[in-house]
Amino acid sequence: MTVTAAPVSTPSVSVSDKIYAARLHAVRARPYMASALYALHIVESPRVPTMSVDRHWRCYLSPTYIASSPEEEIAAHLVHLVSHLLRDHADRSDRYAEEHDCDSPAERLRMNIAADFEINDDVYGSGLITPDDAVHPSALDLDTGLLMEDYLRWFSLGPRTGAMAWLECGSGSDGRHREWERGPAGADGLSGQERDAVRFAVARSISERAGDVPAGWRRWARDAMHPPQPWQALLGAAIRAAVSTSGVGDNYTYGRPARRSAALPGVIVPSLRRTPPKVSVVIDTSGSVSDAELGSALLEVAAISRAVSGRRDLLTVVSCDAAARIAQPICRAADIPLHGGGGTDLRTGFDSALRTRPDVVVALTDGHTPWPSHRPGCRTVVGLFARDHRVYAPLTGSSMSGFGGGKAYSGNGWSTPPEWAHVVHIGEPGR
């Protein structure tokens, strides 16, 4: 009797085993993301096209996609998706939608694309393959290294983004709920505190590593470990520090003799009396400054006015474009006439402000200006409207004569306030 051996079948790898191996591959390639990768709760769902995440750190996987994809590709997608969660793209998309009144599915797709642009420049490589369908800002002739909110300003949906319409990273990338997602009341999601704890753990891991972490992630970790403070508080603190410095607002008076006069019979020694400081505010009213930015400037002037008790003799405002207007003492923001609309030269504004002999000069500007070449004889605070601080054309020729142009403009055309100024970015988002 002939015995025929049964064919030996190769055991198939289960979806869970493949996910386990892919996650281990991702952790080996990005060890500083281990806390985030293992915080993901895996949910198998035939309704999800490939892989996606929700804002509660659930990762939805298509069993068919996992079975047909190599482990290396799944690992790259895991790192990509967890990057959306670490960068809090869901909440940032919600804020953008509210601020710009745009909440359609098309706009949410645009947010997904912009979020991918933000993370894809430093997600792949160094042990992770780059998927063939990964989208990059270079496809739209945009720079790398920008944030999602920056990219949203520079492109709209159209023929060039048609090949990106397939993107489906889930609500964790753009904030829009998907039909396969469990939602906030579903099981196995992370709470807000748990999500913050994971982000902090990853940020700490990045900060403790050597220089093998991409620059974008190092910047993210610094912000996560030390969140930026609201600019209003920073500007107020800078002004308070300037006006409270020794010598600012100090003067001698014989109206109240010093206590040490008792030790000097026949000699009247004046006492040092502190009076409210004189503040001069230079407001950039050039054409490059928007109405919203001028509104922010007026709010700051109103706050400064309250700080000096509304005294008209202690607060002066100079509106300045290419030529400074007459310095005018004011006590209410409503009293400020803002003239201008041309180019900017804050040197004239500083000249007018310094003629009032202030203790502190506060300059509120977009930074597209030459600066005084010498440190003023008083404290200086610069409130810089938050934006892309590049000038459109570097100032050259006679417009820079007699001025330390090399200090104000570097060779690449970026405007830089002087080192002697305390700079606070006005309107910078605290993300």
C-alpha cells in the first residue's frame, strides 16, 4: 500500500500577530515614541479603508489591508498616525474650523492634507520606509518644516490635490468623526489627562535623547514640556519689568526729607521718591499692518494707560509709518488718532518718542522696518505681531544710510529686532 504524505501547509500569520510585529518594528525605529505607540488601542474594523485613528487614541485597522501589507509598511503607518495624535491635530483642526467658519467635509479633507504635510517631512526614513502614497508639501511647491495652520493658508482643493483625496487618517487627524469610530463614550479610549500624560512622556523621552531626533520633533518636545504662555501676559510682564527696574520713575524730592537727615544736623537731605513711569508707545501704522493687529495694539495701549492710572502726562502714543506723527499724550485708547498706511521706518517713531523723555518705550510693529542703530537711553519693549517675519524686499541704498542696516536685516532678508529690545510675539498661538 502506498502512503501519500499530506501536503504541509504554512500556518497563516494572524492579524494580531502582524500588528504586534509591526508595532515592535515601529518602536525599534522610533524608541522615543514607544509610550505613544503602546498607548494605542487596536480595533479591527472591515469598514475602515486601511488604517486610521480617532481623537481618543483608538487605531482602526482593516483586516484585509493588514493581511495584504508588509510589516514595514504597517509600522510606518503606525508612526504616521500616532504623530497626528501627538501633535493634537484633531483639536487644532476644530479650532481652525471655528476661527475660519469652515466645517465642511472638503475643508476637513484639506486639514488632513495640511496635517500630513506637517508631519511627513520627518516621520519616515531612519528605519521606516516611505509609503508610495505619502503626501509631501513639495507636491504643491510648498516649503517643508511648517505647521498645519501655515499650510492651510497656502493651498486649496483643486486639480493638484486630486491625487490626495483618498487620505483617510481618521478624526485624530482632522477632527471629523467617522462612521466606524466609537466616539467619546465608547470603550478603550484615553481620557484628556491620559492623552496629555502620553504626550508629556514622549516629549521627555525626546528631550533626554541625543541629536538623533528630527528638528521638528525637538521643537514639539520643547513646547510640550514648556507650553508657551499667552502673549498678553508676556507683554504685560515685560512692560512691568521694564517700568519697575531701579531708576525708572525715581526722583529726588525735598518735599519729604530723607530719614538719614537726623544724623546730619543742619543738612537737609532729599528723599528718593518713586513716581509712576513715563511710557511712550510707538504704533506701526504702515500698510502691512492689518486692522486686527491695530486693534490688538490699541488694547495694549489701553492696558498701559490703566497701569499709569490714566494720567495724560505719563503716556504718549506715536503713530508711525515712514514718518512719525506728532506725539500726543492720551489717557484712553479711543483718543488715539492712527495715521499712516505707507511704508515703515520706526527710526522716526523712536526719535519722536524719545523727545518726550520716557522711562520706557514700547514699539508695536510687524517688524518690517529698519531699527535704531543705537540703544535708546531707556528700557525698550517690542511687541512683534506674530506672522512670517520676512520682508518682501530688503531695504537698500539711501533708505539705509546712517543706519546700522546689518543689525536689522540679515543676508537672507529676515527682519530682526535689535538685541537690546525685549521682544514679545503678539497674537502667537499657544499650541
